[in-house]
Amino acid sequence: MSEMNHKGIDAFKENLKSIGASLAGSLFRSGRPASDRSRAAAMFNNFFLHVQGVKTHINTLRPAYTFGLGIASLFLLLITILSGVLLMIYYNPSIENAYNTVKDITYVVFGGKLIRNIHKWAGEGMIIFVMLHMARVFYTGSYKRGREFNWVIGIMLLVLTFGINLSGYMLPWDQLSYWALVIVANIIQSPKEITDSLGITQYFDIGGFSKEFFLGGLAAGKESLTRVYLLHIMLFPIFLFLFLGMHFWRIRKDGGLTKPEGFEPAGGDTNLVTFPEKRGGIFPTNKTYGLMELAHGRTPAVDRDVENTVLSWPNLLVAEVAVFFLCLAGVVAYAFHINAPLKELANPLIPENPAKAPWYFLGLQELLSYSAFMGGVGLPGLALLGLALIPYLDREQHHAGVWFTGGQGKSVALQALAAGTVVLLGLLAFVIGFGWFRNWWPNIPQLLIVLVNPGTIWVGFICVVGPYH
Amino acid sequence: MNSAANEKTGISRRDFLGLASLGTAILSGLAVIAGIFRMSKPNVRYEESTRFKIGKPENFPVGTVKKLDDRGVFIFSTDDGLHAISSVCTHLGCIVALTETGFQCPCHGSKYNGNGKVIGGPAPRNLAWLEISRHVDGSLVVDTAKEIPAGTKFKLAV
Ligand code: HEM
Ligand code: FES
């Protein structure tokens, strides 16, 4: 009897001892990757990794192809979310408390200042990295060959990134927040300029309606802060995640990133990546056809190039971890030295002078000073529409996957940049030197002011000159 | 009967029912969206009232201008009566300042003449003239939500 007891206890002890190993085994079912097969399993058995392919193309892994800009945007987003949740422990979105809680976070809460700085700089860093990422996609022609709609999703991500940053700017309820809110509300109201000119505002006041919808009242106040908070922590993030999911899913279905036609591994690649143990075997070197690929029509994963792929574990993961730590280190170092601004408490009586838009909207602010509608609604709308249509206007399917589509593209890109800049600076110099319409003809109709200003002229110039390239 | 109806309208019962349900679904969807917009428009606003008393007429001797910053109005008192002009710039909502010739906005440099008419800068509309009325207790009341034609003066009964 007692012997049997002993046995049971021993077995239990054994189980206790091995609990660590069995827990890990149940968590990572394929064990420590030791062979190509288990390296592949490590990718597709893991919830977080299976989003990525088991194998990755060598071109994708060349640092100077993507510069890791997309993944850096993602990591900055993760850092922003985590620090944002920490800020929510103390932040209170009411006009009585918002300013004081942000002040407390900055000056009283342990570690609060650092977390706030991290949140602010990672968030604004996203703007920079998302734009650079977009430039990379553009200049490598990566919006082509089935990726047209992913570019459009990207534009949504860009808009949401701006939206989240701008709504966050309003939350501390200091002078910057308040006057940014007032200005945005007036931009939202600005279609009134058009309806007024047409004399139909009484019947169809879309501007006034939208402004009231946004502010939750006629003036910036407590309802407005609640709504901005809702946008910042709920609505915008939900849509951002949704579109990000689609963004990544589509990259997978497109067979990974773009790569040049007739890609050849170069000598340098061997320093960069580890090739599979053996070719063939479970990873055939020649392309196999799945059922989907035999079906009619354009299929997902069209330009898969099986020969020049290597295992994602460890090649891709090492690169990603490196980008992650670079991002984290960059943000923390920056946040450690540079403080997020906090002005005086919001005061409706004293406009911030100059009412300063956040830096990423300085260009827009300049346009606003001609016409609130054109600068705040018309031109940004046109610009986004133009951006979204790029893949549908440029139907040329070759040269995707190469920076500047080779040498000629580079000079075109530089010429375009130079011409655009010269015309823009010229216009600005002209306006500063000579003033604009209303200085000459004080009675000029508002509709003309809205339609003809340096911003619209510049866009017109680009539209006329652009297609010649 | 049935086939006769079919020939007349040229649409089968199945298609008709399908279209009808689709239409109903779209209409209900639109109604829900309209409801969401309506819900987000507060029935009670806990804002300051747009109507406020500015004191007895005696406080406004002829030839003076009073700037009520927290309310965003200027009260002018002239020989032909009182008038209230909004001090909220029609461009992006900054508070305009009084100058010798009229008003000027510090934010993007909109200029208005003494009657609030735009004479320079990006402002799309003239400064609003606001309604002045008299409360039963004799004090004057301004309503910033009630715009009146420029040039309308409030005459004090003698
Ligand atoms: C929140 C913002 C965004 C995130 C986190 C993000 C993330 C990513 C990542 C991780 C990749 C993989 C390749 C790489 O790192 O370059 C990628 C690819 C891509 N992104 Fe984004 N992205 C964002 C915004 C955008 C924007 C604004 C655009 C363009 C308007 C865009 C268009 C594309 C396209 C077309 C690809 C496929 C590129 C190829 O096949 O070579 N993305 N994105
Ligand atoms: S707000 Fe007055 S000029 Fe812009």
C-alpha cells in the first residue's frame, strides 16, 4: 500500500520537474528548429509567424531593397500602442481634468514623462516611416502586378496615421490642442465657402452639419474632447488594424514583395542569408502548381520565384528583430532627451499666435491661409485621390521590383523633384513679395479666391507637366 | 393570371421579391445610419447659452466700443444706436483685434473694415452682425447664434 503511494508521488514529482519542458513543448509544438523541416514548422505553427511565408525571397532580404521601412512602421505602431495603454492609466478625457492629468503624467507619475515622450515620438515617427515606406514602394514600382489595391489600402493607412496623430495632438487640452481643434472644426465647416458662394447654405449646409457632428455642439467644448478621444483610441485604431490585416494578407497572397524579373543571387547575398541545407526534397527547386494556380484567371501568388528563396526562419526573423531593436532604441533614446511639448491650459480667449499646426501639417497650414476649403479639404482630397490612382494610371507592368526602374527613372524622379520645387518656391516668393488677389481687388468673389491660389496653381502645373514625363 | 402579370411587367416573381428585399435592406440600412447621425446630435447642449445679458443701456455711452472677449463680440455704441459685431474670424476662428480702420486677425492676417466687411486675407465671409434685444428687466441681450443684416442698429427708445 505504502509502496504504491510512493510510486504515485514519485511520478508526480517527475511530472512537476518536467513541467517547464512540457509547457514549452505544448506552446511551441515543433520544438527547437534544428532541420529545414522544423524551421519551416516553426513558421507555420506559430500564430504570430504564420502570417509570413515559410520561405522568403533573397531580394526581399537585401537591406537596401526595402530598408525595412514597412516593418519599422509596424513596430513603431506597436510601441505607440503599448505606451498609449500605459498613458490611459492616468489620462482622463474631460476638459476639467485632461490638462491636469497630462501634467501629472509629465511631472508626477513615475516614468510618466518617458512614456509620454515615447508615445509622442513613436507616433510621429510613424508618419515619417510610413511616408518613406510609401516612397520606397513608389520608386521600386511595387504598386504594380496585382498590388494595385494594396497601394490603395496603403493610402488608407497613411490617412489613418495622420488622423491618429492629429486627434492625439488635441487630447492634452493645452493651447496647442484647443486651437488645433478650433482650426480643424473650421476646416470641416469650410464647404460653407462653396455653398455660400452658390447661395444654397440655407437649404444644404453640409459644412455646418459636419462641424456640429464633429464637435458635438456649436463650439469646441467637453463633447468635442470626448469625440476626439473616441476617434483616437477607438475608431481610427480599429480601422488601422483592419486595413493592416488586409495589407499583410495581400502581401502574402501576392507571393511576397516585388522582385526584379530574372533575379540572380549576387555574391554578397551569401554573407547575408543562410541557404537551405539541401535543395529539392520537401522544397522542390522548380515551381509546383497548386490547384488554385491551375484555375483560370489571374491567381494569387503569381510571381513566386521558388529557386531564389531561403527559409524565413532564421533569415527573415533575424532581420525583423534587428529592425525592431533599432526602432526601440531610436525611440527610447530620442524620448529620453527630447520632451513632448505641453503649453498652457486651453484658453478660448487667447489664440495661439501663431496658431501652430503640428509639423506634419505645416504645408497644409500654409495653404489654409489662402482658403480654408481649398487648403483643408480640396487640395488634400485631390492629392490623396491622385496618389490612390497612381497604380491605375501607370499600367506599365515591367520594371517592378527595381529601384527607379533602372537608371532612366532616377533622372526623371530628380527632374520632377527639381521642377516641382522651383515652381513652388517661385509661387511662394511671388505671394510674399506681391500679395495675392484680395490685396489687389478687395471685392473679388470668394469662389475665385477658393479656386485660384498658389496651391491650386502648383497642382495644376504638376498635372499639366507630369504626363509629359 | 400569374403569367399575364409576368408579361406585363417583364419581371419574374422571384426577381421581384429579391429586388424588393434588397431595396428594403438598403432603406433600413440608410435609416439606421440616419439614426446614428441623429443620435450623435445632442438633444441638450451643456454649452453656455448663445444668448447673454450685457447689462443696462447706460453702460454703453455713445461713441464707445466694448470688447466682450469671453463672448466673442464687440458692442459699438453710435449716434444711431447700438450694434454688436462678432469678434470670431470667419477664416479659422481666431479672435480678431480692433484696429483704427476696422478689425484684423492675428492668425492669417484677415482684415475687415469698420463694418466687418472682408477687405483682405483668407476670410471667406464678413464678420457677423448679431442681434441685440432687450430683456424685461431692462438689460440688453445679445444672441451670437442670431445673425442680422449688416447695418441694422438697435435703437434705444427715448
Ligand atoms: C501604418 C502604415 C503601414 C504599415 C505598418 C505598412 C507595412 C508594410 C510592410 C511590413 C510591408 C512589407 C515590405 C516592406 O517592409 O516594405 C509593406 C509592403 C507594402 N506596402 Fe505598406 N505599410 C503601411 C503603409 C503603406 C502605405 C502608405 C502604402 C502606399 C500608399 C503602402 C503600400 C505597400 C505596398 C504596395 C506593399 C507591397 C510592396 C511590394 O510588394 O514590394 N503601405 N507594408
Ligand atoms: S483665423 Fe483669422 S485669418 Fe485665419
